[in-house]
Amino acid sequence: MTKFEIQFAVQQLSKHMQRWSKELFEIAVGVLMYGITTRLIGLIYSRGLDPHGVNVMSAYADATFNPGRPVGSRIIMYNGAIVRSKSAQHSVTSDSTCAAETMEAALASNDIAAFRFLIKELGFKMEEPTVLYQDNQAAIQVAEGCSTSGHSSGSKARHILIRVAKLAEYITDKEIHLKYCRTVQMLADLGTKFHAVKTFEFLRDMSNGYALVKFRNDGYIIPELVYTIKDSKL
């Protein structure tokens, strides 16, 4: 429940529940050993460190375009750490990276709407739209174009419109604001593919809240394995 960084690995292993090979078994053992050796790293929430503000929600959505159905990932952040994470294969195929990314953003928008309602019921005001980060400019243009004019200016993107109609509605109602971020800063990328060690550690510790707390350096004891923001060259 707190090791969201291995969600993608578990999701990929779940495809092979029968006829295990030696290689797959070794990968499964490796994931288990990672969980054991990093057991002191879970989730840590903070007050005043999240650049979005105190009790202000933000989200990330990303997807990989592969043969067959894309793999998508979306996370919701609150006070510096994850409160919701999902990594799964899409139920339909996509014919472009733009289509896959836009679909995942639409799925993330439904999660955001649910959490906005929950937070409102708890008594917290949510007057500003929730920022949803995307690292695909075309996907942002399609969604925003659909919300402002009812259709996208690009004929090749029209087949995406039905899937993102609700996302466009959220944008129009100012519940969600799409914002571009660089791929190296896309935290949801943690749930779409395997990464090199340094990249993995950076995304993990930025999404679980430990990097923010360690960067503050106020004496709070943080595991040595946690990646530091100031040392990052990503």
C-alpha cells in the first residue's frame, strides 16, 4: 500500500502467472528483495513543502505507445506525496502516442474529480483547478482544443474526441488545468516502463515525499537510500 514504485513491476509480472521461467522467477525475487531492502521507505507527507500549496492536489498522467494496448500510469499527489496511483494496460488500442497519452489524461481526470468531491465533503475548499501534468504537447492541444471549440482542429485527432469528452468538460468547468512538464519530471513515468537506477530513485523519492523532506534538512531522520533533489542533474 506504500510501495507504489514497484506497481509497474508487479503489473508486468502478473501477466505471467502460469508457466514461470527461471528468468521470470529471478525478476520476481528481485522485486521482493527490493521491497525488503527499502522497507524503511514508504510515503511521507509534509506541510508547506509541496510547491502547489497546503492541501492542494496535483496529478500526473503518462502512457507508453507500444504494439497492442498501451500501458498507462496516473498518480494524484497531496501535501508532497502520493494518495492515489494506478498502473495498468489500457482496455483499447491506440494508434499514436498522442491518443494513448490523451486517454490516460482522461482516466486521470475521473480520479481527480472523485478526489475533489471527497476533499470538498471533508470541508476543504477547492476553488482553483487541479493541475494535471502531461509531457505530450499534442495531447494537451487536443484536450484543450476540444474544450474550447467542441472539436479539435486536427482531423487526425477527431477519433480521440469521444474518449476525452469528459476531460474537456472538466477543463471548461475549470476543475482541471493541463500543464506541460518535461519527460524527466513526469512522475507517472514510474508506472509505464523500467528505468535506470538513478532515474528510478529520483522519480520514486519525488513521488513518495522523501526528497522534499530531505531537501528541507531540518534534522528529520531520513533513510540514506533516499535520493536528494539538490544532487539531481536530471
